[in-house]
Amino acid sequence: MSDPAVAALVAAGIAEVQGEAPLAPLTTLRVGGAARVLVTVHSDADLAAVGRVATEYALPWLIVGRGSNLLVPDEGWQGIAVLLGRGLRGVTCSPSPDLVGGQRVRAGAAEPLPALAVRVADAGCAGFAWACAVPGTVGGAVRMNAGAHGGDMASHLVEVDLIRLRSGARETWIVDALGLSYRRSQLPDDAVVVSATLDLPPGDPETIRAEIAEIRAWRRTHQPLNQPNCGSVFTNPPGDSAGRLVEAAGCKGLEIGGASVSQRHANFIVTRPGATAADVLALVAEVQRRVRDTAGVDLHTEVVRVAGAT
């Protein structure tokens, strides 16, 4: 029997709609079950339609992005999973009215952070090279206040444009309203970032490109880029490193099922074919237990557990 929510989304004019869609291939961990509905949106109108249908059928929603920070439960997820399509990409640069010699950069929420880092480097914008190390999109980076190598989104944001799924309204929020902190924001759960505006200082393109090359070389040496992973699993406790604590607890190489703590970087969990979300969750819990027992520190996860992954 066809899914009425799928039919309603198609009737609302969304061209790319799929029922019972596997989510594992859309996440960097490559584990988890299917979503009841998967849609790709390209406009404010598409997002508003998702909100209307989700409300009508009492379905939760999930913005997938590039799936670099998501853990989907093995049993699947009974809601509408949303991919932001190419219509929500794009980058424009203009002189900043507030930063002498700087550029005001407006980027669509679906723009990949590594691509944006290179684009603004070529435009002579400094301070954003760190983003080449984050395999996510602009929208997800705003919601999680993504950061790496000493930089983060909060350092550059001016404002963001949002679509509120419950009302379909478009809103502009200045950075101070976002409640950004370490890998967190206070955005409402129905707020979908559709674009972000940043102020970036001037810099020499050749120097910035060299910085990006250095960061990429460091990642190839120190992180398991050739294995499925979700990036840093745990946030760093104040004044310490989660990776150091995990390694000190003897967890490097620890395996449960098809999931293991990376031998290359202890704050990464990698998976192999046949791994399950349950394996990952069990390994996370065991690492937390061992770090608590050896160091007296409670590690908190950075990876987002989709409802049902408990």
C-alpha cells in the first residue's frame, strides 16, 4: 500500500520523494535503517511543504545534511528525512560593511564546508581554512557550531536565514540570537538553516591555500579518513582532550561487533561492513564507562543520535 505522506509530498510539488529509503548510505558511519520518507528539497517552498505534511501526518522530521554527525537506529526511523539539494547551495562575496578590507560571504545551507573553505580562500578571505577539515554542510555547521583547528562558525557568523517548518515562515536571526557555544546552538527544532552570512578578514590566497594543504595533510596522517566514521565522537572536556582520555583508558582498537575505536585517533569510531548502530552505541557506552572509571570524567557525545537510537 502506498504511503499517504509520500503521496502528499508529491502532490505538494516536491519532485524527489522516496518511501522506505535506506539512510545508512547517506551517513558517514554507514549504519542504521530506513526512513519512512526521504525528500530532497531545493527551495523555501519545498521546506514549507515538508512542514505542512509532517504536521498533517504527525511525523517527525530530520535534516540529514551530509550525514557526517548522525547515528541512525537499526530499526529505522518513522519520519521525514530531508536532504538539502543544489537549489540551496551557492556562494556570493561582497565587501563587508563592518570589517575593513574583509568580505561578507553568503553561503547556502547545502554548501559543503570544504568547498566553501577553498572558495573563500581563492577570494582572499582568511580565517576559514579550518573548515576544510569538517565534512559537513553550512547548515549543519551552524546548528552544531562546527569547528576544528582552533576555529569555529561562531567566530565568523553575522546572521542566518531560517525556514520554520511549523509555520513555513522565513526568518533572519543575528548571530547573538543563536545561542552558540561549544558544538551547540539554541536553534528551535523546527528551524532549518537555508543560508548563512559570514564576515571574513582579508588574506593572501596563496598563504591560505598553503594552510588548507597543511590541515589536509595533518588529517590524512592523524585521522582514519579511509574508513567509515562520524568524525569526533566525544566533545572535549574543559581543559582536556577526549582523544587523550580515551587512549589513556586503553580503548584504542577496542571492538564491539563491527565497530572499533580507531587505532589512528582515539576519538574516532570506525565501522566495517556488517556493523550496526547497536554496535556503535555499545562501543560508545563502553568507552564512556572506561574513561569514567580511569579518569573520573564523563564524556559527552558529539554525534547526534536520531530518535530511537537509545
